Amino acid sequence: VFRFGSHGVSHIRLTELAPEDFRHEILYSKERIEEKVGQKVTAFSFPYGRGNNALVQSLNDVGYRFVVSQGKG
């Protein structure tokens, strides 16, 4: 069984974006993958391994259930 996760649309440092911009990155990526593969996307991997609390909350709000990161946090 294969499962697909998201990584954002443009592989940009999400922690440097305004909330409305990182929300677009995480939501549009999720919707496009779901459309293409026909299954729900519930996993997200932070570009450059970095995230923050605001990003985690937005990921949860749009339907992601777990996140992959590197380093602290």
C-alpha cells in the first residue's frame, strides 16, 4: 500500500511566510495530490525540516493528521 503526503507547493521556507500564504501552500498542495491520486492526504513533511506552532495549527485545521520534521520541535 502506498500513501502520499504533502510538502507544500513550491518548497519554500514556510516559516518565513505570512499565515495566509503558508495556508495556501499547504492546502493547495493537499487538494492537488488528493485530486491526482484519489486518496486523502493526512501527512505533511516540512520543507527544510522546519515548522512552528502556527503552521502545525493550520495543518491540523485543513486535515493533516501528522507531520514529519527534523531537528528540535
